Amino acid sequence: MEQNRTFLFRVEDRVAGVRLDQLIPRLIPDLSRSRVQKMISIGLVTVNDRPAPKRYLARGKDLLRITLPEPEKSAHLPEDIPLCTIYEDDDLLAVDKPPGMVVHPAPGHPGGTLVNALLHMSPSLSRAGGAGRPGIVHRLDKDTSGIVLVAKNDIAHRRLASQFARRRVDKTYLAVAAGSFRRDQGIWDTSIGRDRRERKKISSRTEKPRTAVTRYRVLRKLEEASLVELHPETGRTHQIRVHLAESRHPVLGDPIYGPKPRRGSSYYAAGRRYGFETRLALHAWKISCRHPVTGTTLRLEAPLPGPFERILPR
């Protein structure tokens, strides 16, 4: 039962011997194991009216008292920044992030972020990801445009996060990449991580490699470039940009992974030709997932920016 934000449970014999941090998420599915561990450490979980030990194994007939902490308030200020809404209901919001917008405030970007805009749009956002990232379930690079899913409550947040963690979310990106591909479709399965020498970059030259898988398909061959559809099966930082750059097809307009500027460069000529002189030619176009509350399939699509719309075959 629940009184205010406190839950009481009597442990059944069939679950005796299970650790509390494993048992409680079964009793309250919207609590993650890591959050339960934190609650235990600060005394919000008691067993038979005594503070629960960290590694306590539940016993039959134990009385568990679980007190949920008050939601943290965001320290960030709402800002009236226009955003294109793709989808909205009581649990979920999908918006089209413009290129150049940082997702959440950080050193060097105290305002003007997606979070500031979201706080103005919606008075209720999930705090499951922390007070500094209200509603944010996943991210896009600052220079990437396109669809971002936002959770309005903790239930939606945890269930969406679970789908991302289990690779149940299908994401489709569009990129205009340099050069002509030898094969019209394929897959990159190259582990990546922080570059050993250039710490601001991600690459396969890393001391801590993590699996990164991206499927691609060439949609249109252009002059000195290619329009490519990409499906990242993992969600590593800069994954698509790194996979394209290391295959010698960097995304046009990429200030980090593109080649150094030089006179007569075909890379920069292509950027000017197709409208990517001042922005990255990478767009989070479509996303498909289960609605975190109703379970229905959602297939959402972000509007195409002008340069992509002009070259995408219809």
C-alpha cells in the first residue's frame, strides 16, 4: 500500500534470499536497481523498522518500508525558444532539435539548450535522469539535427531508457558524406572510444574500445558526395560520424572529423554545393519504438531540413 510517498511490503517466502536492490525493482517496477541502491544508502529503505544493510538478503515475513525521495527540482531556467513538436501526449514528447543546439546545459553552454526550451514548453518533465537533465532519455550531438524523445514522467523515462538499453529502438539517420561508396550497402562493426592522442575525438584508436555497429545504405550518388541512410544499432558518442570518417567518407560540414581545410578541396566544394557550409550534414530522421505506457508502436519522423529535402529522391 502507499501513504504519501511510502510503500509497505511483506516479503513472501518464495522470494526469500533475494537481495533488496534486486527485489524492490520487482515490487516497484519504475525504480531502477541503481536508484534503489542509492535509496538504501541514504536510509530510505527499512527492514522491520530498522535501516536496511546494503547487501541484505530478504527473509520471509520481513516488513519493507520504502520511502520515495521528493523529486529534485531543476536548477535550469525555462527559455522561450521555439521548437517544432513532432508528437505529444501525457507521457511523451518528441521534438525536432535544430543543428547547433546543445541538449542540456554544461560548462560553456549555460543556456539556450534543448532543456531550457523544454522547460518552457512543458511544466512536467521526468526527473529520473537527474535534475540537470529533465526529460532527457537520449541525446544528439550539438551539430546534429532531428528527432529527440522526451519523457514527461519517470515511468515513461525508465521504460524508454530500457528500450534504448536493449536496442529495441530503431533509429534512422540521413547523412551527406564525401565521395562515392564502393558498395551501396553494408555494415560497420568497429569498436570505438576516446582517441588515445586527441582526447576531444572518438576513434577506433582507443584504449577503452566499446562495440559500435552501424548499418548503411546509399540512397543517391551525388557529385563528389553520397546521400546515405544510416541505422545505428548501438548508441556510442559520435558513432555515425566516426564510422563514416574512418571509412574515408566523412560527413560534409564536420568540424571535428572532416579533413583540414585546403584550397581546392573536393570535400569543402561539396559542402558548398549542397548547402552544408555552416552545418553538419547529419539528421536524425526517423525513430520507431513502443509507447512506454500504452505499448503501441510509434513511428515518428522529423521534417527534412532544406538541404536534405532538395537532394532526397522522392
